[in-house]
Amino acid sequence: MSGSRDSPFKGWRRLPGYNAPMTNHRNRIAFVLAVMALSACASAPPGTPELRPEGHGRVEVTVTGFKNDEGAARVALFLDARVWPDGDGSIFGTAVAPISDGQAVAVFEEVPAGPFAVSVFHDEDGDGELDSTALGIPSEPYGFSGDARDLFGPPSFEEARIELAAGETQQITIRVK
């Protein structure tokens, strides 16, 4: 770290004994490296997805609570907590259901048995997106399976989770608010 012209640290001076504390305290270095390694492990992505049982079923979603019949209900069915609730292209299935008399129905066939969760919103203006205010608060009604709600953002997959057995038809109702 001398002040040579090629150094990116031009102008830096080497302080006397700069490296002495580091070489004299190997235990501190080991501790810092261990903490860094544990921090990296704590923020690692989740492991493999849970194994699903054999077989398929059917999921019928009835959505209620619409204030009007304008637009459509946009329904998404998720099988994996790692993509909930945004999807990132990994949604099992989506449906755009017309609203009639304040309710809409979406049906998903051949859904793999095991856990799933459903999210829905009332796309009142037909733009295909959940509209929100400048603060990020949804301005169109929405809901989740299990009537799951969270104060500051969407509920977790576990809060909205429903189990589907092989050969079963699961009928769920979601009320948008």
C-alpha cells in the first residue's frame, strides 16, 4: 500500500504496526470468519421443496365479497412456498373468472396432491395487475385461502396453506376485502 503510481490506494500511508493486531490475535480472526460463515448460512435459500404425495385432485375456488361485477377475479394457485405470493413464473395455475352476482368461480384440474395456497384479487379495471396506492397498499380488493391476512403485506404460505389428498375435490371460498 505504498504511494506508487500504479496503486489504486495512492496517497495512503502504511501505519506503523497496522498488521500487528491482526497477526497477534488469530483467535479474533477465526471468530470473525466463523461469524461471517454462519451469517452466510443463515441467509442461504431454503432447501429442497417438500416431497408431494402421489396423485392429483381438483380445486374449486369460489370468490365472494365483490362490491360490483366490473372487471374479473384473477386467481392464482401455488404449490410452493418459495414462490408465494408473487410467483416468478412458478405458479401452478391461474384463472381469470368473470364476476356475476358478486361472486366468481375458478376450477383447477390435475392439481398435485399435497399443500397448496390460493391468492385472488378483483381486477376492477381489467389491466391484469393488482393496483396499489403510492404507499404500496392494494387499492383493489384481494384475498387468500384460509382467509389468511397480515397487517403489513401478504400472509405467509403456511397461513394460507390447504392440503389436497389424491383424488379429492377441495372446495374453498375466499372473500375479497
